[in-house]
Amino acid sequence: MAEGGSRQARLAAAKKKLKEYQQKAVPGGGDGGSAKKKRRGRDSEDAGGDPRDERDSREQVAEVMDGGEEEQQEGVRDVSSTERLRQISVQINGLMSESNYRNGESGSHLADTRELETRNQELTQALDAASLDHKRLLADLHDAKQQNDALETELLKVRADQEKRLQSEGSALEQLQVHVQTIGILVSEKSELQNTLSLADKSLQQRAGEVEDLSARLNAGRQRVSELERALSTVSSQHKQAEKLAKELQAERAAVAEERDQLMRVRDELTQQTSEQAGQLASRAAEVLGLREFTEELKGKLHMADIMVQQLSSQAGMPHLNQQLQQLSEEREQLQQQLHAMSESVQQLMLERQQHLQQMEEQGRLWQETAQHSAQQVELLSREKDEQVVRIREMERSLHELEQQKLVLCEQAARESSAAVAASEQEGPSEREHGLAAELERAHREKDKLLAQYHAQVRDNEHLSELNREAESRLLALESRLGDLGCEASDRQRLLETAQADKATISRALAQNRQLKEQLAEMQNGFVKLSNENMELGSALQSEQHVKKELARHMGSLQENSHEVKEQLQAKCAEAEALVAERSAVLQQLQQYGAAVVQLQAERDELHRQCLAQSTLLDRVQHQEAEARSALHIAHDKLRSLAQGSQVTVDGPQVAAEGVLQGGERRVGEGGPEEGWAVEGALQGVLEDMASLLEAPTDSPAPSPTDSPADEAGAEEPEETVSHLRALVEQRESERAQLISRLRDVYAALRRLGNLAAHPSAAPHHGEGAVSPQEHESLRAAMEQLQVRFQAVMREKADLRDQLEQLEHRCEQLSGETDTIGEYIALYQSQRDVMRQRHRDKDEFINRLALDRDNMKVKLGELQELVMRLLAERNAWGLEGPAPRGVAAVTAVTAAAAGGGLNEEEQEEGMGPHLPNGTQDGGEGGESEGTSAREGAADAGTERAHTDDDPRPPTTAEPPGTAGQIMQLLQELQESRGPSSSSSYLDESTCIPFFYRVDTDNEVKVMLI
């Protein structure tokens, strides 16, 4: 039983090895395997016969087990791997049966031999089936060979078709080369057109520069016209101002007449008021006493305030009040400056805040746009990712299906390989296996590609997520920055509020300072206001009477001045009309001459361009003639050398020479000598060179840098350029005649060569034949072009002569018109100088009037100061005693001059304000001085009354220094007025006449005549 179990285990292990080998093995061997199977089958059958055979079979099994590797290296295998394993198992069973036979178990051995026989029969049947399969495969191989032959015939046909196609492609390539050549020709033509276009662009640029120059000149002309218009506008404005002044004078005259009527009415009313004021004197006296008491009280208060200020300054050690006020003003200015600076800084901060807010809004908008764009990209990428994932899944599914198909096909191939023969094994893998392998590789490549795309998509998604995180972090930073800016804005608002509060405090302090200053000014100017009111009440009548007289004199002077101004206005109006007419005529002439100048400039520029073109054309012709002369010299040299070396030619060169000279169109025979062909080729080259030289374009290119000095000289001096062009034309005509003579010599030499070619010589013959018709046509075309070129040059020279004559005529016209324009410009400048001189005279007259007015104001101020001084002296004399009569008269004169006629009441009331400054500082001296002045006036009145009663003439005394100065100043004023005031009485006498009478209160009333 133990041996049976071990046998089953061995069989199971052998079957397992057999399966593994079937999965890994390749198709089996050839025909040798069947023979070995037969031999081994026979050996196994012999082994079942006797023990000797069994011993031999046992030795064979050992040899098989020991030399398995050698049998595997053989070229042909006997049977398949499954059959070999079965044989091995059978041999093992035979060994076991032998051991059992030795042990006495013969029944089992017989059973084994029967099994081996049945197995041998099965193997014979399998061998027959394999032989049938082999025959079938041989038939298949024969069919495959036939198919291969058919495919080879088809391949030959395909190759023949390909050769035909290659031939057709060769013709197409030749056509393509022809097209390439035509494209090259077109490209060369395009380059030539581009060159002509560049020349046209240069000429356009030159014309643009000329147009700019003309526009600049036109602008200059317009500026001159605008200056003339401005001058005319100034003249017209002056005329309007004069008319306006005349109207104003008339209005002033009417106003003065109305004022005169009003003054007459006022005089009547004043005469009535004088009687009424006599009754008001008592009340006024009481009011004056009350005012004096009030002034004393104010003086006391002021004294007390001074004492308090001194006490405060002495106690606190403070500087003077003026210094305090100065310091307060300085502090106020500093505070104002600080306030101004703070307001500017606040405005600047507000502007910066607005700018920051705008920047933050722009940045937020940009970040929102970027976030939206990134979100859109993320959505697109997510969609693409989903599509790629779906595609990858589909590819994996298809790959899995392909792998399953591959496994199925591998199993089928393994099953088929077990039955395949040596011929099929030699043929290698089938086409289906190749196709499956290619599909598998393609599937692997697609899988790798999809994996790479998937990884790239993953990386892009990671990058986009990082960008989103960065954008979020930046948005958070921007939000924090916005919060900081909001805090800063609140701080700035608080700062602005504090600045406004400081400003309010500063304004309150300044208001307090102003109030203190106003109180001080009121305390200081209280006396001045009271005195001014008294003076105004007292001097009203005097000023009105004086103004009445001055107005009468002024009316006379104004009438005379208005008459003179009317005459001047009429004269200026006539001059302005004449100037306007002259200006219109000059403008018309200037416009005409400007148009003529523009036209002449355009014609001159056109002629200048034509001259430049002709000069460049002449230079080009000269260059071409030089090249033609050099070519002729070369041709002469070649002709001499060829004439010396060539003696005889055949009909071919003769016909070629005759074709060159006569232009005939015929072919020549073959067989010309080599030297004759050389002569004919040289002549043809010479003619072609001459034709190419004469075929140069006649259009004049842009002027070169070397021609620029001559062109500038021609532009500046047209007559010299005309003479120069004439000389050049004559020189070119002489050179042309020489060239024609040389060409005739060349034609004669060609004829001589044609005559020499008529005699043959023993020179070696050339293999080639006659002159082609194309060469003959090219030679004839060259000669025709030469003739056409000479005719064109002659026509161009004739045109040049005509243009030169036209240029000379136009230059003469231009010079004459420029002279007339210069004369008109000189006339206009002289007229403008005359108008400027008149304007200067008028300004000087106005300045003199202003200076006279200022001098009159200064002298009147001096007169007022002298009158005030004289009044002070009179008061001083009144305190000392009765003044002399002359002094009283002078006093009356000065009073009349200062006030224009004072009554006694107003003199008494007006004495206070005109006292010296020492009375204000003295405290209580005003009352005594007022009473003394009143007493002095009463004494003067009594003296005048006595002089009225006394018939004797009064004794005159010399006036003091102040009175003399007053009289001298009055005399200067009368002299400064000139003859216009000759009607006044002061021109005849320096004294002012007046009447006086004594009032009931022994007071003098002075009345001026």
C-alpha cells in the first residue's frame, strides 16, 4: 500500500510538472520524434517479454534520466512533451513492476504489460493522425508557395507602376524648375520696381520738405498779416477810446452844469440857514461846554488807564503794551501759518487716502477677475480630468479585454503548437500573433500616454490649488490692509477735528486781540473823531464857496479842452480812416504779391528740380559716354588683334557680319573656322555692351551727395546754373558727335572684316555651324535701340534748352516782383513808425499831466501844513498879546486860503483840532488855549473895527517867515496853472481880498470875494 501511495504521489507530481511545462514550452520537434517514439514503444514491448529486456529498458531509462539535457539539445524531438512524460511514468512503473516481479508479484506485471500494449496501440493511432496532419500541412505549404508567387508578380507590377510614376514626376520637376526660373525673373522685376519705388519715395520726401518750407513761409506771411491786423485793431481801439473820452467829457460837462445848479440852490439854502444858525449858537455853546467836560472826563479816564498800565507793567515785569501787541500779532501769524500748513497736510492726507482707496479697489477688482479666471480654469480642468478618468477607465477595460484575449489566444496557440509540425515551426510566429503583439504594444503605449496625461493633469490641479491658496492669502492681506486704512482714516478724522478745534481757539484768541486793539484805538482816537466832526461842521460852507469858484474856472478850462479834444478827435478820425484805407490797399497788394510769390516759388522749385534732374542726366550721359569710349577702345584693340591673326574665314562669319551691318535675316552654312567664330563673338559682345550702355534709364535719380554743392549754388544763383547747363549741353553735343564718328569707324571696320571673311584660308575648321537667328535678332535689336537712344537724347537736349529759356524769363519776373514787394514793405514800415511816434507823444503828454497833478497835490499839502503852522503861531500870539495888523491880515489871508471863508463861530469850534500835539499830551491846557484864542480873535476884531473908524491908512508890517512861505507857495501855484487861469484875480495880486465886520458879540466874520 505504501508503494501504491508513493506511486500516486509520483504520478501527481509528474502531472503537475507536465502542466507547468505545457504553459512554458514552445512547439515540439520534427520527424525524428516519431521514430524515437516507435523505438521506445518497441523497447517497452520487448521489456514486457523477458527480464533481460527489462534490464535493457531499465538501463535506457537511466540513460534518459542522466542524458536528458543532451536529448533536449537535439535538433528534432521524438514526441511531444506529454508523451515523453507518459513514457517516463511508464518506465517508472516498469521498474516498480520489475521490483515486484522479483518479489513474486507477476500478476501486476502482466497487467502493466497489457496497459503498455494498449498504450502502444493508441500511440500508433496518434502517429497515423499526425502523419495525416503532416500531409495536410504540406498541402497548405504548397498553396502558400503559390500565393507567394502570385504576390511576387503583383510586386513586379507595382514596381513598374512606380517607375512610370517616377518618370512622370521627373517631367513635373522639370516644369517646376521652369516655374522657379520664372519666379526668379519676377523677383528681379519686383526688386527693380522696389528700386523705382524707393526713388519715388525720395522724390516725395524732397517735395514734402519743400512743402514744409512753403508752409513755414506762409505762416510767416500770416503772422505779418496778424501783426498788421493787431496794429489796425489798436488804432481802432484808440479811436473808440477817444470817442468814449469825448462822450465822458460831455457827460461830465452836463454833470458839472447840474452841480452848478445844485450849488446855486445850496447857496440860497445856506443863506437861509445862516439866519437859523444864529439862533442855534447858544445851544451850540452849551453843547461845546458839555463836550469839553466830556473831554476832560475822557482825559481823566485815559490818565487813569495809563497809570493802571504803568502799574501793571511795573508789578508783573511785563514789556510795553506795544511789544505785547507785536508778540500777539507774531503769535497770530505763526498760528495762522501752522493752521495753513495743517490744512494743507490734511488735504494732502485726504488725497492720499482717496488714492489708496482707488488703488485698493483696483487691486480688489483685479484679484476678483483673477479668482474668477482661475475658478473657470479649475472648472475646465476638472471637466477635462473627469473626461480623462472616464477615458482611462475605458482604456483599462479595453486593456483587460485585450489581456483576456491574449490569454485565450496563447492557450489556442499552445494547443495548436502541440499539433504543429516542423515546417510550421520553421516558419516562425503567425501574422495573427504579430497583429496581437502590435495591438498589445499599442495598448501599452496608449496606457503610458494616458498615465502621463493623468499625472500632468494632477500637477496642474495642484498648481491651481496653490494659486488659489495664494490668492486667498493675498485677499486676506488686502482686507487687513483695508482695515488698517480705515483705522488711519479715523485717526486722520480725529486729527482734522483737533486741528479745527485748534483753529477755533486761535480764531477766538485773535478775536480777543482784535477787540483789545479796537478798544485801544477807540480810546486813542476819541478826541480825533470829536475834533473832525467839529471841523467838518465849520468848514462846510467855506469849502463849498471855494469849490464853486474852482468849478467856474475849471468849467472854462474844460470848455477849451473839450474844443481842442474835438479837433484832435476829428483829425485822428481822419487819420484813422486814411490808415484803414491804406491798410486795406496794402493788405490786398500783399495778398496778391503773396500769391504771386507762392506761385513763383513753386515754379522756381519746379525749375530747380528740373535743373537738378538735367544735371544728373548730363552726368549720367557723360559717364555712359566714357564707358562707351572705353568699350570702343577695347573693341578697337580686339579688332586689331583679330584682324592681324585672322586671314581667311568661311561663309558663316561673312553672313554674320553682313547680318550685323545690314540687318538681314538669313541663316549661314556650317563649317566656319575657329578664328572667324572668335571674331564674330567679339563683335557681338562689343555691340551688346554698347546697347546695354545706351539702354540705361534716362530718368534722373535723386541727387547724390557730391552734387549737393552745385545744386545749392544753382538754387541760390539761377543765372550761373543756366550758363553752366548751357556749357554742359554744348560739351555733351561735341562728345556725342565724336561718339557717332567713332561708331562710324567701327561700322567701317566691321565692313572690312566682312570683306576679309570672303577669302578662305587654311585655318582649322571648327566643328560647329552657323549663326543662330536669335543672335542675329539680338544684334539687330541692339542697333535699333542704339539709334532710338540717340534720338531720345537729342529730343531731351532740345527740351532742356526750352526749359532753360523759360527759367531765365521767370527768374527775371521774380526779381522784378521781389523789388516791388520790398518797396511796399518799406512804405508800410515807415507808416508804422509814424504811428508809433504819435502814440509815444501821446503817452508823454499823459505822463506830464500826471506829474503836474502829483506836484499840485504835494504843494497843496505843503500849503495846508503852513496854514496849520500859521494858525498855531496866531494862537501863540493871542496868548502873548494882541498881534500886529499885518499878522492879523496874513492870518485872515491864510484862513481864507485854507478854508475858503470862515465865520467866527466855526473858527472857534475848529481851533481845537488844529492845536499842536503837545496839547493832547499836556492834559488840561486845552481850555486855557481855547479861551486865549477866543480873546485874541476878539482883540483882532476890535482893532479892525477901530481901523474902520479911523480914516488914516494902516501901517503895514512885514509878514513873518511862515506867512512869506505861504504867499510864495500861492504865487507858485498861480504860476503853475498857466495862462488858463488869467481871468482870476490872484494873477494880478498875491493878496486875497476879503471883507469883515464886527458881530454883536465883538467877533469878526470874514467873507471872501
